[in-house]
Amino acid sequence: MAQNLVKKIRKVLWDQNPDQDVWKDPDPDDLTINNAYKTRWIWYHTILGLLMLFANITLMAIFLLLAIKL
């Protein structure tokens, strides 16, 4: 059983198929569902990252105000 687990981990981590595993940038001229998904994924996570940055800045401002007042 342990050998099967090791083989499965090795297959997932080290056996690569360049046709499937390599990131390929979407071609803007080729409008497919896969390309639209990749583009939306990038924008979605960029917006989430910016929202997290603003939330952290706000939390730090609240923390500093509380630290100064107390």
C-alpha cells in the first residue's frame, strides 16, 4: 500500500506531459471557453488580491488608531 502511494505521488509530482502541463497564454484572437476561463481567472484573482490589500491597510489603520488611543 505504501508503494502505491509513493508511485501515485511520484506520478503526480514528477511525471509531466508538456502538452497538458505547461501553461500556455491564451490567444486573444482565439475565443474559446478555455481562453475565457483563463482570462477571467487572472482578473478575478487580481481583483481579490487588491481587495485583500485594501482590507489589510484598513485593518492596520484601525490597529494604529486603537494603539494610539489606548
